[in-house]
Amino acid sequence: MSRRIPRLAFDQLRPDLAEVLAPRVQRLGYLGEFFRVAGHQPSALKGFVEFTEAAKSGLDKRLVELLALTVATHYGNAYERNQHERLSIRLGYGRAWIEAVERLQPDGSVGLSELERKVQAVALGSVRSHGREGHSAFDELVGVLGVEATTAMLLVISRYVAHAYVVNMLELEPPVPSIWDDGFTG
């Protein structure tokens, strides 16, 4: 784990950034290491948080969680995956659904709806090919979800890719264990 970048405490954050992060810290009960590192670029981190919320607002919460878990699992980002497993449990999606998502095998996946399988297939095709494949499946989704939601989907995928790159480069440890390790039930 890289320690070359000092970890900031909440009270060391720029006041406007602390204000933006306060609801998250209150909800989670901690300031995640990602924020403690990225806080060294307060304007960028504030924009990242605002971008995240704006992108997610254009999509059904269940699809947001599907994308978060898919991208995090694909990139080996346990930091984000573990947090979204817990959030998915709290939202009532269930362990079987999380397990189906984390298998990363949307074709014929039991436990995912037809739409969820299509969304996951497009997301996986996108991250595996760096956005260069899956155009016909993406075009089909535009017809199903609409322009606004499909655009939101792309932005949500991009957000979780960016998070994975930072976490993986810095080898950040997950702030919470996987639900499969501690039996989390909400």
C-alpha cells in the first residue's frame, strides 16, 4: 500500500469539501481512505462527488448497484465492491442477487432480470474493451432505457472505473469486509 501520500483527517479537509463529504461520513461512520487521499485535490474530489451523485440520479438505484458491483468486481476493487455489497443488502436486493451480479456472467444468469443481464453485458463489454466493443448491444439499450438513462449508465461506469484506478494504484484496503467474509445482514 502506498504511504507516499499522507492521509488527511476529516478536520484537515477544505471546509467546502468537508461539507460535501459530511453526509457520507455520517452515513458510513468513517471517512474512507479514498477521500483521505483524494482530499489533497479538494476541487477535483468535490467535483468527483458531485459528478457521482449527478450521474447516479439519472438511473434506477438497482442498476447503479449492478454497475458498481460489476465494475468493482471486474477491476478487483474490493474497496468499492465491499461497500456496495453492503449497500445492496441495505436496499433489500439480497445475497442471491449480489452473487449473481458478482459472477460477471450475464448470459443466462439466474437471479438477474433480462434488463439487468443486458446492462451488465454492455458494462462488461465496455470495461473489457475500453469502450471499443458492444455497440449494437448498447444501441439496443438506448431503445429500452432511453437516451438519458443510457447516458447516465455510461457516466456511472466511468465513475467506477476511475475509482478502481485510484484504489488499485494506491493499493487501498477496503474500509469494510465483504459480506461473504463477515455475514453482513444489514
